[in-house]
Amino acid sequence: MKKLLIVLSIISFIFILTKSNEEYVIVPNESIRFRIIPASNTLEDITMKEEVKKEISSYIENIELSSTSLSNSRKEIKNSIPEIENRIHSVFDNNSYNKDFKVKYGLNYFPEKIYKGVKYPSGNYESMVVEIGEAKGDNYWCVLFPPLCMIDAEESEEKEYSFFISEIIKKYFK
């Protein structure tokens, strides 16, 4: 029983530390958002949203890295739309996915979002939005300028807490 209490205490401590160290990223007023909205929440449509995200993420990352100001980012993103459309066409063709899509840049509506405990109000924000089909599915979103998409991608990398915890459990419960 004592070993079980020790293990549970250690697990609780780890979770408290990971939650208290979590940084909250607030989207600045002068920013450019990015959103991909799939046609629906079917497995096929969500999969295509992820494929589109993967395909254009590296291209967008280069824009984020080279951008030094809001006006520079605005110009680079607008100039990149034809290439982004070509990449989406390729993804659709390679997957025999027969839906239309639109890439829009300008003031686009974003619903209210709560992310990492921070509430982002709904409203029209400067952004690039990819709408696939009827655009009624759960969306992916991030911020192109300042480059918060890259921060979000780094944070989403898997952590290996379970490895540490399993080692403790193995050690005390052999």
C-alpha cells in the first residue's frame, strides 16, 4: 500500500508540474490568422484536412521564418496563394478527393475559441482561410504572424511522461 501511495504521489506531482509550466499564447491584435475548415467531420474529410495541413505547413513555415513585419507577412501570404492552391490540388488529386475548395485572404469570421484556458472572442480577423467543400467540419487554426503556428507545432510534439511513469511502476511492482 505504501508503494502505491508513493507512485500515485509521484504521478500527481508530475501532472501538477506539467500543468503549472504550461505557457499561454495570446494572439496579438496585429496578427494574421490561418484556418483550414474541412467539408464535414467524416473520417474522409478530416483526413483530407490533415493532409492539406501537412502539405502546406512546410511552405507556410518558410513564410513565417522569412517574415519580419506584419506588412511583409501580408504581402508574402497574398503572393503565396497560387502555390498553396496548387499544393491543395495535388493533395486532392493524389487522394482521388473530389471536393471544391477556396483559399480566401482578408477579414474572415472566426468563432469563439477556448485554447489552453484562454478565450479568443469571435469576430472578423485578418486571415487566410482554406474552406473545403461545404466547410462545416471542425477546423484547424493557428497564427501566421507573429509565427505562432510553429510554436503550436513544437508544443504538440509528444512527450514521454508515460515512459517515466511506467518505469516507476515496474520498479515498485515487480
